[in-house]
Amino acid sequence: MNHDLILRNGHVIDPSQNIDGPAEIAIKNGIITEIKKSFPVSPEIPTIDLTGKYVCPGLIDLHGHWYEGSSYGIDPNGCLNDGVTTVIDAGTTGFVNFQHFRRHTIDSAKIEVLAFIHIGGIGIPTTLLGELEDLRYARPRETSQVINKHRDVALGVKIREGIMSGEHGLKALDYAVMASQKSDLPLMVHISQGAETPKILDRLKAGDIVTHCFQGRGDGILTQPSGPLLTNVTEARKRGVFFDVGHGCGSFCWETARRSFEYHFYPDTISTDLHRFSIDRFTKNLPTTLSKFLHLGMSLNDVISKSTLIPAQVIGRSDQLGTLKTNTIADIFVFEIEEGEFKFEDTHMCTEIGKYRIKPSLVLKAGEVIHSGQIEVRLRELFDCDKEYYQRIEGSA
Ligand SMILES: [Zn+2]
């Protein structure tokens, strides 16, 4: 017997192979062994009938927070309920706590966890104080050392630019660029209110990533208050800088997205920025974020590409991840497109009604079938300061 499972009768979308139509996928020992229009009937091989369903590579979430030693962190395994098979931590840890993160989460999680390492030694610990308000936390040498020791899972350097980097955002950026050069890996830059975005963009090189590209709280990718895209944005994109959504609890604004689309500026990757404060209300999960982009007019094929093929390319893993090619890991997402009236909210409390929603059915993680809702999601309890943080978010919308 050549296969131990065949997924039959689904509509397969795999942008890495330009497949968008009926196809069947055979799996053995957690690896995709063959994909073709249809396999002959063979009663001895188990099958799953996916009539009426879509099938795509397991989703890759380029931006989330999965270190539970931070007040932001959540257990990454819950994302398997939502078709996500690879999550990327966006700098929740720095060189001080990355090894703890690796030992207790990355190495033991069922889901694939990869990570950007924060230039600030302790990563992003709490909402109480910005992690780079004191520049002494920025450590290029130690950051590149820890990255170089963990290159199998470390993808590059992370920095948050905005009020969390105090008065010295550009100096901190210099350190982050230094660490990125020392490790020869990309830099992911969060841009939020208070960031000197044009100057930041000018310093980024091909392969670097700007996250929160559709935030609407100021100092974003559009000229203020209602002008076109910054020329620095178009130039950065031309140089090969990637732009990522990173929805989160404060970084997705319908109006910013629509205005950017008017200038033919679309995101390279669609990610959630899932963390303790965004999971309950604002972001929920990656399929919900993708559904918001369907609502904004992007095609299903496009949103799947921006959550499979493109993030895999951005992190340099497209030979193994974000694809249904033969001999790659059987990370597969099965979903339905529901039609109806769905409420989608941005992070400025604006609700719009969408017509379509991506509804997860099941996921295969290295060939193992997991049904949506099967993985228990446990979130840490909230304290008074956490509730105050929610109030600040709502108050500033
Ligand atoms: Zn984040």
C-alpha cells in the first residue's frame, strides 16, 4: 500500500502549485505522497470525503505571541482548531527568556512554533511599561548570539517602534538592524503611534518585514491626515520589504485598509497578532482575519496565498511549509465558506457586515487529523491592570 490516507472530493487551493480546483491528496507517515485529480477506488485505504469543502496548506500565522511567561502570551496549540499549523512568535522573548520559551513551548508544542527574537533582552513582558523605554535593554550582541545558537527555530530580530520604544526609537532601531546584520536574518518592525515611520522604512532592506501595516492610530503607512501612501512605503516595497497585517487589538482599521487598496497597496501577508488581549474580542483567529479581507474584496485564492505560500517565502521555509507539494509535511487545512450575515469588527470598534466567512472543519498536523474545537484553549486569568488596558484600547479608538 502506497498511502495510508486519501483526502477525496475537496476543492484544493494551493497557490504554490497554481492549483485551484478539484483534486485529491494522498498521505503516508505524515508526508504528502501524491496530489492529483483523483485516485482509483481502493477500499483498503482509509479516506476522508471532503465534498463541498475547500482544502489548502496548513495556515501560517506570521505574527502572534506564544510565550506564556509574558502577560501577552497564549498557548499556541489552540490555533490548530483554526487551521493554523505554523505560528510565528513576534518577539515576545528576548535573549534572556528565549531559552525558557524554547524549552517549555517551542520544543513541546504540537503546532510548529518559530520565533523572531526581540532586540530588548526581556522581550515584551507586560502592558505596564514599554520594553524599550530604557535603551539599556537593547542588546544587539546577545540577541544575535541567541539567534545564531537557535537558527533552526529563530527567524530574525523583532522591534516595536512607538511609545514602547520611548524617546529613542531610531537609536533602538540601529541596534535591531545591527543584530539583524550580525545574524544575517530579517528584521520585523512593528509600527504604531509615535513611530517615525518614514525614517524607519528608509532603513529597511529586502526581506525585512513591517507589521501592523493597516493600523489607523497615526504614524502608519499613509500621509496624514488623509493623504496618499508615503513614498517611503512604495520605495520600501520596491526594495523587497514585506508588509504584514498583524491585526491585534489596536492595529487593524477598515479605513486604512480601504485607502491603501485605492493606491493598489495590498498586504504581502495576513496575520493575526493573536495574544491575550486580542484573542477574546478583536482578532479571534486567523480564519476570521482572512474573512475580513474577503469582505474587503480580496479573492479566496489571494487570502490563502497570503497565509500560506507568501509567509513561507518570507521566513525562507517555502520548500517545506505553506505548500501541498509531494514529499512535504502533511499540514493541511479543510474549511467551508459559509454564506450569511457576519459581523466583523476592526480595532476601532467599527462593525461591518460580511457575506462570507471561512469556517474551519479540520486540520491535519503532520498527517494527524484534528477536528475544529478539539484542542482545549486555556487562557490565563485577567487582573485589574489587564482590564484597564482593555479600557485604554476602547478609549483610544
Ligand atoms: Zn504583536
